[in-house]
Amino acid sequence: MSLDQPRDFVKHQTATRDAFLGGRITLSQPRTGFRAGFDSVLLGSAVRPGRRHVLDLGAGVGTAALVALALGLAENATLVEKHEDTFALAKDNIFDNGFGERAEALNLDILSRPADRSAAGLRDNHYDAVIANPPFFGEGQGTLAPNSSRADARHMGLDELDAWMRCAAGAAAAGGEVIVVYPASGLGSLLVAMGARFGALTVLPIAPREGQPATRILVRGIKGSRAPLTLLSSRALHGESGRDFAPQFDAIFRGTAALDW
């Protein structure tokens, strides 16, 4: 639900205020460009309960990490975002939702040198949950968005997905989980990038409706595990007709349940 009320600190009405989880959190995000949707909410709700510190790589305005905090799945969160304007919104969202003592935002590029990431405050072998919604078009795929932050959220080079997973592996604690939401068409590339670094891979396909091909996947891996891959049954986002969400997803988007997988 969009509250559509720009904040005083935003000039020329460039941001909106949008409610998530049935109003449990309200976030400022750009009026144009990349805007958080159900991918971000599902990602945050997919964190297993009891996590001490969740790291959100490419956090945008902070939706996924703040969902995990609001649902009580994690105690603390670190948000990493490279675009300064989006980073500023993420910082405001942390404090506006009462998470100032439980969350921080780091302004850095995931693809920068490890030394630069460390200098910016990103810790190695520390986070027991790492979540990410990486750019989902390779070079030459899709239409490049004119807005730079949206373009970066949608497109990346051929080797960048592997670099994202390398960063996630370096930041995750031993035994920590890494969760990625991604288009189903990119499953092969994602499994290659994650399989080289994590075990116990679990794949949850999400389809628009029962009997339709999956369009999104959630993949979880465990750092240091050697357990084999598990492919879960596909779940339908909507009912047979109409735009209403299936009960299990409706409960998530209303803020009354986490994703059980």
C-alpha cells in the first residue's frame, strides 16, 4: 500500500512513503527507478528465525533486512548499498521504523576490493545470515533502465553474480546461511555461483499460479556444509483466478507470518 506522502527532506517530491507487512513498517523509496516489491519482502521473510545478525547485500532502501527485523527473524541487520541517494533513504528508513539501535547502513560497492569493503565496515566471517537480490539481467539482456540506480539493480556483467556470491561467502560466518531471490531463468548461473561456495543448497520455485512455470526462485546455501541439494515443490503466489495472494503468501505480505521453507 502506497501512502504517497513525500518526506520533508526529499526535494521535488522524488520519494514516496510505502507501507509493508500490513503497515508494520513504512519505507521511503524513490518515486521513479527501482522500487521494492514482493521479491524484497519474500527475501526478508525467508530468513530462518533466531539469526543474530543479518547482512543485506545491495539493500536498496532496506526493505528485505527491515522485514527480517520486523518479523522478529533477526536481532540486528547491516544494509549495504552503493548509490548515495538510495543509501540515504535506507538510513532514514532504519531510524524512522525504530531500528536505530539494531541496524546500520554501509555506503559501499559490493564489487569493490576486499580491503575497501573492510575499511567501510563490512566484516569477514561474521554474519549468520546473508541475503541478496542481485541484478537479474546479464549484459545484453532486457532493457537498460535510464535511472542509474534502477539499471544497476537490474543489470550486471557476466562475472558479477559470481563476485556477489564471493562477497557473501567472505562475509558469512561458519555455518551461516546465504539466501538469494532470483528469476527462475537464472537458476543455472546461480547454482554454479553458489554451489562453488556453499552446501545444503535448497531451491524453492515460486510460480504465479498453480500449474504454471516458476518465475522466481529462492535459494539458500550453508557455508561449510557438504549436504546435497534439495529441490522443493513449487509454490503458487496467487489463487486460480484474480489478483489475491494464496493464503501462505497473503499472511507474509500482511506481516503475520514468515516464509516456512
